Amino acid sequence: MIKARLRPLAAIILLFSADVYCIPGINRLMETVVEVVTSEKGSTDEFGKKESSDGIARESSDGAGFIIDENGYIVTNCHVINSPEKIKIILSNGKEYFAQIVGKDERSDIALLKIDSKTKLPFVRFADSDKIEVGDQVIAIGNPFGFRKTVTSGIISYKGRDLSDKISELGVGGDSVLYLQTDVTVNYGNSGGPLFLHNSGEVVGMITVFFSEDGRSIGINFAIPSNTLKTVINQLRNFGKMRRSWTGISVSQLDYEVSRALGLTEEQGLGVAVTKVEKNSPAAAAGILVSDVLLSINDEKITRNTNLEYMLSNLPIDRVVPVQILRHKVMMKLSLKVGSRSDDDFSYGFSEDVHIQRDIPREKVDGIGVEVTDLTVDLRKSFEIQDAMNGVLISHLGGYSGADISVGSVILMVNQTPVSSVNELRLELQKISAGEDAKKCGKVAFFVFDPKVRRYDYVAVPLKLKSTDKKSN
């Protein structure tokens, strides 16, 4: 599969479909779309002018953009203006201006530009992208393969498409965006151009990326929703950069079997594990603890389809939002005042390796396949486990084959009940094995700390129940 970067707009050919032709004010919409041309430091010709085979220098467009207010603010994609020395904007009437970068946000692939015009400019109006439906008709304006002012039409194919795991492969786009998918025909030259609602002429998104096997459109295209655009544009206009919401927590997606072992359902929210709480953070002030299971935040339930990074980075800054958690098998509601940080302030994770000592005590415990031992001073030193951490060390994996725990991991909780010794672990497993939930689920949820990667997480481990119709030997 070829992943295609989109380029922008310019003016000459207008393609009308029957649907597009009847759009009121189509010419006015075209007046709000601009051509973006850049020159890079060290280039031999300014603004992309390249000599063709006949020796004549011609301009090469880098992307499209659109005017968002009468004073000359223009929005486009970051990848359209990647590392420019100069940026030239060409209006639909042919007038040319130099543009300044007001701000840009790589994680959403949104850039805000400004030109100085002596006259007021035509500008777009934004739709509420949360209110559109799959099947709504839309049109795009751009300059695919240099054919300027090309208009194409189609529908919204999907809402809330998460491309975060594909962005590095694609090379363009933002990992903090939930995209609108559309089947509008777009090609190289549409990037940064607007996606208009057919019935109102309002901008519902900005064309950013498309998938292709041969460089041509196959009807799978993605646009940044207008509500995301408005949020980022306001930040760039006011601060020159994007301030994202900050809670001070790191989270890990719960395995479905862990959710079941904890008694969670889709209706409640399947949840994520809180694996880190930063000191002096909003989460710490709210009373959130490592090992809490976060079920919802700002009244939005966490499901299998939740984009956690998007959710946590797009909360309302300086607002108090409700948070629902599961702690020690009890549902709790907390209030969290959302903070803010720029992307440069974020740094998570650890990379320390520890020496794995293999010759350590082992003790079998009925109900689980792994073997464990109590923490001692020597073991804490060997595995770099703090004195304040109470739990049970996994000393041998036995028949357990999962990659989510290893020798040296510390079991801190069993189904959210803390355990600090092998004896406490054994007693808790006996209680769980005697319950009906254990028979239905067949697994138990361990909350563990892995010293190799300095990370907390929940792990679902098979629960080996004793047969009740035979005596054990």
C-alpha cells in the first residue's frame, strides 16, 4: 500500500457533478480557498519554480489552505509548510502575499498563517462536526495534480477514525486527532483544503491524508474535524502553540479478561489502569492513586474504542471535571481540575534494566501457576524495589506463558485487594476461588509492578479452581 501525502490548491479547472453544480454560492466558497507555495532555504529557485523540459520555469504548489476571517488568517496542514524559508499565498483572484506562521501544532498537523491584506477577505464559516452524520454529503476543493480549483463531492463515510497507530507509517497527519473519513475524490494537491457540507457550505473538516495503492484516490480519505480545528486555531492564535490538557496520569488499557475479573461491564465502562500519578499534578490533588481503574472522565465512559491519548489531552483546561474510578472494588467519584502543558513538557516512562536473579526462593500457591516469595532486603536490592512497596515477588513463572509479567514482578493487589505476603495472597485466592464470579470468569486480576521497565499494570492470570466432586490428593 502506498501512503499518499496530499498537496494543495490553485486555479483553473472546475469539475461539476450534478450535486456540486446546485450548491448555492459555490463560487463564493472557492474564493475562500487559497494556494500555498513554499521555498526552502538553499533551494536554487524561489517558491518552487522548476525548469521543465522546454526550459520554462513554472511554479509548483505545495498545498491548499482556507481563509478563516476577513483579516487574513489562514489555516492549512503543518506538512504543507514543512520547514519553509518563505511562504507565498495565492488568492483565488490571483493576488499574492507573503505569509507569516502564527503557530503550528505537529500532533494535530494544523498550522495557522497570517497575510496582510488592505481589503477585507472572504472567509469560511465552521460547522459543528459533532452533529454531522455518516452519509452527509460533502465537497472538497483543491488542486489535485496541479488542476486548480477542482471541486469534488462525496459523503462522510465514518466519524472518529483513530489513525494514531498509522501516523508514523503514513508520515503525515496528527496522532491526537479523531478523523472524519470521506469518499470524496482527493489526490496530491488537496492537503490543507476545506471539506464543506453540501447543504450549508460550512467547513466540516480539513482534508489531510488519503490511502492509496498506486498514488491515485481510492475513496478512503481523512479530514480533521472542524471542532478540532477550532480548538487548535484558538490556541495557536492566543499562544502561538497548542496547550493540551494535563491530568498528570499515565494509563494502560485493561485486558478484557482483567475487566471481567474485576466485575466491570460495558455499561459501566471497561476502564483503564492508572499506572503513574505525577507529583503535584491535578490527578494527585484530586486523590487519584496508582492502581485505580479509571472508568470515565468528564462523564465520558471509557470503552474498547476510546482513544485515551485524545481523551486525556482534550479535556477543558482549568475546568473541574468529574472522574469515576474503581478502587478496592468500590466505585468512587472524584473531582479533578484540569491543568495544561505544552508538548515539550511531557516525558513519561523509564528505561532502567535490572539484573534478574534466578536463584531465589519459590513457593507454590493454590489457584495460580506462578510461584512466589516474600520480599526480603536482599531481593529488594537485587530487583531495585523500594522499601515502601509492599507485595509478593514472582520468583518463577511455572506454567504461565504470558508476556505481561516476568520473574521479579511484584504482585501488589489481587482483584484490587492489597497483599503484602505470600500468606495474604494465598488467603485472598481462597476467597476468590470460593465465589461464583471466579467460576464464571476463570481468571484473577493481579495489579503488578515490573521493575525491569518500572511500570505498573493489571494482568489477568488463569485461576486454577479445585474440583468440587473429587478429593484432592
